[in-house]
Amino acid sequence: MKTGGRKRGTPNKKTVAVQEQMERLGFDPIKSMIEICNQAMTDKRATIFAKACFGHPSPSKWQKSRGS
């Protein structure tokens, strides 16, 4: 049984503030991640940035078979 604090499912104040600010600025984090990933496919600097942000993906079976 829960006692005190927020009701279940109610976001905290900081979460609400960040969401409201992103809406005011017209910022879509998912769209931005997609743009970064698309850019990383063509720009070496963006590739380095994407790896730093999203980690290093494990090699696919195709990459392993080619030895790259």
C-alpha cells in the first residue's frame, strides 16, 4: 500500500517542466535522434557523435562474414 507522495502515474515536477519546455521550443527528441543517425551514415564527425551518444552497435552477421 502506497502512503504519501504523488499519486501513481503522476509525473514529477521536473519531468513536466522539461516536457513543457520541449513543446514550447518545438523540440522532438525522437526526430532529432533519427536526424543524427541519418547524418552519421554520411558524415564521419556525425558518426563519432552518434557512437558517443548511442553506444557502439554490435557487428551484424554480414559484417562478421566480411571481416570488417
